[in-house]
Amino acid sequence: MRFCVAVDGPASAGKGTICRALAERFGFAYLDTGLLYRAVGAKSAAGIVPPVAARNLTEADLERDDLRTAEAGQQASRVAAMPAVREALLRFQRDFARRDGGAILDGRDIGTVICPDADVKIFVTADDAERARRRHAELAANGSLLSLEQVRADLARRDSRDSGRETSPMAAAGDAVLLDTTELTVEAAIESAAAEVERALESESGRV
């Protein structure tokens, strides 16, 4: 069975948590596409030309332990604005989405560009203050000394780059379900997303 779930939205809105839970519940393979750009960004910081790094990316590159830092996030946002990088990573993502057994991908342009025909499209969001609070807590738990205001400014810069770039800007697909997690518990957010997947699976089953 091929079944694709596309989840988009800004940083720290809850996409990763929701996607990991859905992947476990439904047995889907999961790809955090942000790691692709973080890995390319990390390689470019080491002196490799970004498009070259993207064309030669391997799954092992996604296992680096420095890809979740604030610096890696900024590097990712910068290289993600390069059309040549996005083109180089397009096939990797589409091949993943078509694998048997179902796949779930999260990013910024999954439902609009990577998988416009996805069976389920969800755009996860939350207000700026709540996203900054979540990100600050996550970074602090990993030893970061960044202040809440610094984290909020960092997210604002990333949002501006991600939504303002010419190639594949962050946007909700016209047929995506909007999921605002600002006031939701983790469990409630997961259940809301799971309900969308279940409806689509039931519909798919009815057509077979």
C-alpha cells in the first residue's frame, strides 16, 4: 500500500511530535525533511558547496548529533532558500513518499511542492509566543544559554526566510487541514491529526 501524509508548518509548532506519533500508530515510515536541509547546512559550514552537499547526501548524514542546534536551524534555513539545493533534494523526498507501507513527511513545502497529491495534508501552527516558549525549553534542556527573546528573534528570522523565499515558500496547501496547537495538549494534537489519517484510510479502503 502506498499512502502519503504531508505535514507542514513553522518551527516548533509540533510537527515532529505529531509525525512521530502518527508513524508509530499507523506503521508509516517517517522523514523529517528539515534534517535534510540541516545536514546540507552543516556540510556547507564545513566548506562544501551547498548544491554539491545536497546531491551527495546520504542517510548516514542525517544521524549527526549536531543537527538539532539553533545554529544548524539557521544554516538549514539559509541553504533551503537555494533553488539548486531544493532541486537536488526533491527526488530523495518523493522517492521516500512513494515507498510501500505508507510514509509521512514533515517540512515546509510537502503538501504544496513535494507531495501535492498526498492522501492527507495537515498544516500545523501555533502562535509565536508559544512556539518560542517550546523551542526555548527544548534548547535549554540541551544546555543552550540563549534567552527566550533570542529564541523568539531566531524563529522570526527563520519564518521570514521560509515564507519569503522565491522557491517553494512555506505555505499551507489549499486543501490542507489547519491544526493550531497553541492551546492543545500534545495528546489532543496527535488525536486530531490521527483522526484525519483514519478518515483518509477508511476512504481509501472503501475505494478498493
